[in-house]
Amino acid sequence: LDFLYHLAHYAENNAQSKLLLTGDFNIAPRDEDVWDIEAFRGKTHVTEPERAAFQMLLEAGLHQVTHDDQYSFWDYKSMRFQKNEGMLIDFQLATKPLFERVEKAYVDVEEREGKGASDHAPVIVDYDWSDEELALLSAHDGNPFARWEAGQELATRQILALAEARQPAFQAFGIALILLVW
């Protein structure tokens, strides 16, 4: 939880930048984000301290990118996916400058259906990019890895610009929690 408090402080200090926190937060912020709140009472993911930490992220200026999908995680135990007994614990949280660029969002449930799939389904968000950003990313059409590298290059440029301004670019921590700043 301490890490989330530090992230909230970082987000508050960078609210005007294009900041994205995305990944598995292991927190279900609302009762309806779990298939049966009674099954979770007193357990992880739904405690008041966890929910308060998540709320601090929102109060720090981050916006939860919303979608129509109910869940993003289904435990392998007891065939939870087949019963649609899931949890919404994977999020994209964006500062206002980036949040305003959201075009559509969804949870890729089909990815979860595959053999050997993760128990998490990815949250997919389409953002409206500037011409410069699109030119850099589309220069590598046909090669997904090259597009990923171009995205990394774009993020690296922004991080270096922050470093030149003597601002901390990011703190790396956690599994499946990614922080992007540009």
C-alpha cells in the first residue's frame, strides 16, 4: 500500500503530463467489481485500506479509463471463467491530458478464452495520438515488435526530456504494473 501512496504523490505532481498507470492493481475498488462480495469480505482485494489507496490515485488526478466489461480476472479455481465469477482488478489510470484522448476501451475477454491463457484479460485502450506520435509508430507497420520498439523510443524520449529538466521519470516497482510518462 505504501507504494500506491507514493504513486499517488507522483501522479499529483505530474497531473499535467501524459501519465498512464496500467496493469494488475490487485484491488477491486467497488463491491460490484467482484462476482460475490460476501465471498471476499475480510480478504485481499476489497479491504478498506486497499480501496482507500486506490481512491487516493483517483484523487491525485488520475482517471480510470472505463469500459463496458464487468471483469478482467477469473481465477482458475472452480472454473471461475466458465461461470463468469470474476473480478475487475486490472486498470488503466490516466492523467487528464491522456484521459481526454481515449477513443475506446474494452477488456479482451477472447484472450482469456484461449488455451494456456493467463487468468487476467488485458485492458485494451485506443488513444488519439498526435501526427508526430502516429508517424513514429506507423513507420513500422507490419512488424508488431518494431512498433513496440518505436513506442519504447517515444517513451524514452519523453523520459530523457524529464531527466534533462531534473525531474524523476518514474519509479519501477511491482509485477505487471507499468508506468508510462510522455
